[in-house]
Amino acid sequence: MIFDILTIFPDFFRSPLEGGILRRGIEAGLISVNPVNLRDFTSDRHRTVDDRPFGGGEGMVMKPEPILKALDSLQISPLDAKVILMSPRGRVFNQSIAAELSVERRLVIICGRYEGVDQRISDHCVDMELSIGDYVLSGGEAAALVVMEAVGRLIPGVLGCEDSARNDSFSNGILEYPQYTRPRRFRGWEVPPVLLSGDHAAIARWRRREALKATLRRRPDLLGKAKLDPEDLRLLDGLKEERP
Ligand code: SAM
């Protein structure tokens, strides 16, 4: 997967790419990240990427020309890549969008700044606008990093152990069960005994119940869309009767 990131702050991505999952994907040849400096596609001596909004008002707007020139320089065809604009007005990013994007060959991500990007870029050059949540950041770079990290870890081979992504929260519509590690007892706090029992069926049942319980208590909105079998529904009925 190639990520081309159109930004006025290409150095923003340096440190995050030096460690963790993205670096692992890059070293394995599964991911390649190409930060593109939009100022390299300006034609004035101040390398200007913004201008005042038509109609007046506060702030500046990102000009369309440097973005279009940067896109042209990538020589992508529509079948080859998806062009994404990071924007608080976009579709709210989630795990199923991450999974959808993880099968693409190339993602071009445009990072806005100032009051945002001239609407004509969105209208004529973008396949999808993505928001990472209902709040406003100063720029699209942190949002692009969120998308790269969530998509990158779903590319086969990047995580090493594919099961860990399969069981993650949201992957099967509900939250993940709680996790414990050594020591068995810490400051008098015990690990649930079933996890030490060696009984794999009992552990799987416990985990499913805890995953449903966490989802019911923390994110009941997810349960409406999750794929639940009759046993899950029975467990949920019991959980609803328990005091939280
Ligand atoms: N004036 C815009 C509005 O109210 O919708 C906000 C512009 S914001 C200050 C500058 C840039 O940050 C945006 O163009 C976008 O690229 C990025 N950005 C801000 N919040 C974001 C979010 N929640 N998700 C994705 N990108 C965001």
C-alpha cells in the first residue's frame, strides 16, 4: 500500500514513521509513505498555498492550484488510487472504513490547514472526505496519521499475528474483552481465575460474555448493528438484569 500525503508539514510524519507498526510495514515492503510538500507546487517566491476567502470572513483558505499540481505529479489513475480529503465535514472514520481502505493499492491523503481547502478540490478531485471525529483540529496531518495507522495494521502481514486484529474492538462489531498479563497477583488484585484454568472453551465463553458486557455498559449503540447469535442474546438478557 502506498500512502501519498499532501501537506505543508511533511516533517510532521518523520517521527511516527520511525517506530511501531508503520515502520514495521515499511521495512517489510508492505507499506510505503510518500509525504508531498504542497509548497513545492507553488509558483511565487513566498511559496503561498493559501488566500483570502471569497465572500469575506475570517481566516485563509487553501488554494486549489498547488493541490491539483501535486495530484498531477503523482500520475495516478482513478483505478489505481483513492483520493481522500481530511475534513471535519467528512464521513466519520471507523473500523469498517479502515477495512474497506486496507484493500486499496494506493491512498492519496490531502491534509487541510487554515479554514480548509477550496471546495472545488473536494468537488472534482476527491473520492472521499474523512473526519476522525466531531471536533476541529488545526490541520489534517494528525488525522491522516490516524487513518494510516488504522488502515496500515489491517494490511496482511503488517501485524505479524493477524488474529490480534480479528479480535480487536469493532472488528466484529463489539468491544474487546479485558486483557490481563503477569503477575497473577498485583497489589492484592487478582486475575480472573478462569483465565488460569487452561480450559479453552470456558475461557472463550468468559471472553465473549465480558466483551458483550463491556459493549452493553460502554457502547450500547454498537449492539444494534453487531452480528449476535442466540447465545449472545441470551447472555445479554442476563447482563441487562445484573446491576452495573
Ligand atoms: N473551517 C473548517 C470547518 O469548520 O469545517 C475547519 C478547518 S480545520 C481548522 C483545518 C484542517 O484540519 C481541515 O481542512 C482538515 O484537513 C483538518 N481537520 C480538522 N479537524 C478534522 C477532523 N475532525 N477530521 C479530519 N480532519 C480534520
